[in-house]
Amino acid sequence: MQIRLSWQNLETGEWRTPVLTPPIALGRVFERMPSTVNGERVSRLVLNGERVSRFHGLITWENGTLMLTDTGSRNGILVNGIPQTRCVLQDGDLLQIAHYNITLSLVTNSFNTLPQNQSQISFSPPTKLPDTDLSSSTVSSANRENFPPQSFVNSLQISVQQLQTLGLPTDEIDYLTIGAGLGSFIWVDLLRISGIKSNQIIALGIDNKPYTHYQQLCLNSQIPPQERLRSNSDSCPDNIWGWPSYALREAYTEARQGQFLTALKLLWQVFAEPTFAETYTPRSGDVFNSIDREAHRIQWSQMYRYGRVKSIRKMTDGRYAIAYSRSTENRRDHGFILARYVQIATGYPAIQFLPDLQAYREQTKDFKTVVNAYENHDYIYEKLEQSGGTVIIRGRGIVASRILQRLYEARQKNSQIQILHLMRSPKAQGNQFEKAKRTVENHFEFQPFNWPKSCWGGDLRQQLEAANPQARLKLLEQWGGTTTAPRKDWQNIVNQGLRQGWYRITFGTVERVEPTPQGRTLTTIREHGLNANLQLEADFIIDATGLDAKVNTNPFLNDLVTHYNLPLNTLGRLSVANDFELVEMRNSNSSGEGFGGRMYAVGAITLGGPYAAVDSFLGLQYAALVSVENLASLSTPSLRKLTGWHSLWQWFKWVNNQPPN
Ligand SMILES: Cc1cc2nc3c(=O)[nH]c(=O)nc-3n(C[C@H](O)[C@H](O)[C@H](O)COP(=O)(O)OP(=O)(O)OC[C@H]3O[C@@H](n4cnc5c(N)ncnc54)[C@H](O)[C@@H]3O)c2cc1C
């Protein structure tokens, strides 16, 4: 059985709630805690502060009893207020170690022990597209390339000499980011602005443009360059200051083309949103163009390196060794990069499928009639435009809205298109948090962004950081959930469709999905509130329910978590501190003294922690700001905190499109 340790660091106010498998070592220096006890791998929990001993205590299962042992610490351990050197632990016990008050709870069912969800499709390594033939389990188990070598895989800390004996190309760098997508780009951008030279950074990933993966997902889910995204005007991945915002830039471009009315409309929109005008959102094409400009300015191409990261190991000199592969079908090409400061930004590893639809696909091997909205399914619209037909949509978030809009566009070319929207249950009322209540229309729940705006930088951000673990989960549930943006065009389409009868909403729980002899799909549902089955026939089913970022769907993250026994948060993602550090991956040289390596994680792989909007442009910028600030406080090489005149000077450089240094 696993246990959850929850505490608030009284110095920083920060909450942590890792779920761990005993034996669990508690202490200040990772390397001073044992890696195994009685042959079992130890979860090593790093607690900061001089009053915490290097190896302070140990929690173990002994004949079915949970035991705590003080391993000779200087300042001792209190259990429920009483000093203990060895005692039995129970659910709800309070452990006091220096300034840490740690509550222990037994976990009967955690994400670490749950069987892997089968309803996922991983992104294929060579094509980077969702691969229907590839189940996540086959991805994780297969090491077709026989890389990294076993001696590397098995080590907890590896030395430079051991790496040299492997005879593979090895490079050294100060700062390294893994993923080379938007999260990486934003971190690198901030590092460059904060004084780091391009030859001190490597961005390791599969696509040379930071937005390739994101753009592909946008295109698949029917957001072409001229369509608008779901983010704020000042969420600018190319500009850490957020000014000039996208609305201002768009208004300027319109005005230069003589479109003064459009320009004024855009300005009015950002001034009056969301009460008197619809919330402004930028066009995806404008966002990509702005990133291209900034990538050129910060010399992204010089820092980018092609490679898929296989695994990471700590090094005895305090750095990290990153094993990566550049192999193609015909050529084996592997190497290592040694870095001291590492950021992990690997985004979504898989798309999530509803289990009944996944079952249909697995049984029938038909990947064309039942699709996920994040897969390429343009042929469906082409086919519908030619011959008409019926489509079932599943899910009622922002992607479902966009799919609906795309089907409406197809319907302008062929009026023989019918849309069935299958929802689990009616939605009469919107979620309420304090005085704020979301509006609902036709069972769609509205919120301009996927989180209330003040989750990014306002009151709600602070509230979540300060919340205890139970309250944090509740808050995330209340603020998030499935919502779509209130846009007049979408609302009009739904109303028009309902009125004219070509769009219908049905409520029910799916019992099964089967093929018909005519090559269509037959969905059997139990109707909501009725004890009767209903059958829905359709030519296509589009699942718009989402993407998945649980760490066990990404082989590299899975390796990291299992090898170092890293805690996961209650949503099964990486457990990070308020500054996005993976504290348990902190590294120091073998003497245990001085500054060693630091590792951070950002994006969807950290959802469920101290920050709600982790998977958004502004959220990635926030994560970059706090992690770089943390590095600046450690006086890492060439890094300057971005404040005052230095910030203003850098902003002028951005305006003039000059390299940051
Ligand atoms: C359709 C869609 C629309 C969105 N719209 C908005 C919006 O309007 N506004 C907003 O704020 N947010 C939006 N988001 C959310 C978020 O901003 C994006 O998902 C963003 O791309 C997240 O950045 P990331 O770096 O975490 O992931 P990505 O940009 O996807 O980058 C991750 C990269 O890591 C690579 N990678 C994975 N594993 C490895 C490995 N082992 N080795 C090397 N590389 C690896 C992947 O190939 C990928 O290129 C949207 C998301 C989606 C899916």
C-alpha cells in the first residue's frame, strides 16, 4: 500500500502532497539517503533546511505495520507532538521534522497503482502524429534500439568516467530543455533575455519549430491559421512582457491596411471584454508568425537539437546525463548531453479516447469512421460535403464547439448533413464558485478560457498555492471542468441547428458501439432518466473529449518516475514545487555540498499541483518566470534576474527585433 505525505513548508507557505511507496527516506541530501533497504528501492524525499539532517528518518512496512525510525537525526522527530526514535505509524498521524508538519494518510487507490488506461493513442515517434497502431504499453515496453546501455539504465548516479567507457558522443551544456515545444521555447526565450548566451543552451526535441506539435493538434482539431484560439490578448509566447498584445498588433495591422473600423472594433473588444464585448482571442496564424520572429531573434535554430530523450540519470558531479536518440530506420545514432539545469516540457504524450470508442476501434480495426478530434480527420468533412451523412459528436468542450462549426461550414456545401450530439446528461445550471456562476445555453457551459482569469496571476493563483491538498483538488474541480468559450457564432449555429432540426442533442450512457453491415456505426445508449435503450446510426463518430498527459503514457517520463521513485500528484502527474522544481531530482556532487543540478517540469504533465493554468501560454510563461527566478537566486552561470531597467532595455531590443545579447 502507498502513503500520502502532505505538508506545508512554513517558510515558503508551499503545499506538497506526494504519494509514495515505502520504504521512504526523509532527509536534506538525496545522495545521503539509502537507495535500497532490504533489497527494496527507497523513495527518497528531500526536505530543505539546516535543521533537517542529511538522512533524518525512515518509514518502512514491517510485517504489515508501518514503522517510523529516526536514523540518528540531530533535531529528532515528533509524532503527534511526542518525540519518537522508533514507533508505529497510523493513518492521520502528524510528523514534525524541523519546520515541516507532515500529515500521513494511507492511499488505497492511487494513480501509481492504477492499471494503465487503455483508451489512449500515443504519438508515433517517427511521424509525431497520433498512431492508431501503437498502444502506449507497446511504446513503453519496447526498447528496439537497445539504447541506453544497461549500465546507464541501472545506475542511480553515474560518473563522467563511466559514461566515457560507453564510447558514445557526449556534449556538455549549462542549460537544457527537453521537448523543444512551446514550453521549452518560452523558458529559453526568458533565459536568453536574462543574459544567457545561445551557446549555453540546448533545446532537445523532435521538431525544429517550437510550435510544430501544437500547430498539428490545432489543424487536426479544425483550427486553421485564420481561426481564433482560446487565449487572452496578452498571452504572448513570443513576448514575456505581454505588450504590445495580440489585439493591439492586429489592430495596428488592420489600421495600416486602411481597415480603421476593424481596428477600432478590436480595440473596443479588449477594452470592454467580457461584459460588453466577446473576449478577444488571437488568430492561430498570427501567434505562429510572432513565434517565428522571436525564434529568429533569440537564435533558436542554433540552440535546437534534434533528438528523442530516452532517459535521464543523475551524475556524481551534480549534473544530469541525458540519453537521447536520433536514430532513423536505417541509421543508429545515439548520444548523451550533460547538463546542470534541466527543464522538462514534453507536452501531451497521447490522445485520450472514450473506452467504448477505443473498444470499437480495437475490435473492428476501423480507424476511419470513429476518430478522435485530435487525429487528422479532414477526409470526413470532404466525404460529407460530397455525399452528406450523419455524424455523432461526443464531448461538449471547446473542441466540440469547433468541430460543430466545421460541420456547419460543410453543411453550407451539402444540406444533407445531420449532427447528433451525444451527451451523458443534461446541464441545466453552470458551476458556481462563491458569487461567480457560469452561464449555460443548450447544455454547453461557458467560460472564456479554460480557467477563470485570475488563476493566472490573481487571487485564485494565490488561493491555490496556499490551499491544503484536499482544498486544492476541490478548487481545481470547481474552476476547471468541461467548458467552451461563449462565442456568438457558435451559439447561433447551435440555435439554428436545433430550430431547423439538423442538429439534435441526445442524453445517455453508451452501452456499446458496433459496425452495421452497410459500413456505418450503431451506438446503443441507455437514455438518461429512462430505463430504455436507444440506437443511433451514424456514418462517423468524432470523439472530442481530449488529450492525456499522465506520466505513465510517456516512456521517458515513466522511466524517470519509476527509476527515481518520484512522487506523483493526485492527478497522476509530476509533483512539482511552487517554482515548478522537481525537488526529488535535485542533485549535488558526491560531497553533498555546494550547488548542484536543478530540474523543472512544466505544462500539462504538472496539472494538479500548485498552479491551475499550467497548460496555457501564460501558464508556461509563469512557470518560466518562477523557475528562472529560482535559478537566478542560485547565481547560476550568466543569469540575471529580469527586473527594472534591465527588463526595459530588453523590451526595447524586442521592439527593435535585436538579439537579446
Ligand atoms: C488544440 C490545442 C489548442 C490550444 N490552444 C491554446 C490557446 O489558445 N491558448 C493557450 O494558452 N493554450 C492553448 N493550448 C494549450 C498549450 O498552450 C499548448 O498545448 C502548448 O503547446 C503546450 O506546450 P508544451 O511545451 O507543454 O507542449 P508542446 O508544445 O506539445 O511541446 C512538447 C514537445 O515535446 C516533444 N517530446 C515529447 N516527448 C519527448 C521526448 N522524449 N524527447 C524529446 N521531445 C519530446 C513533443 O514531440 C513536442 O514537440 C492548446 C492546446 C491544444 C492541444
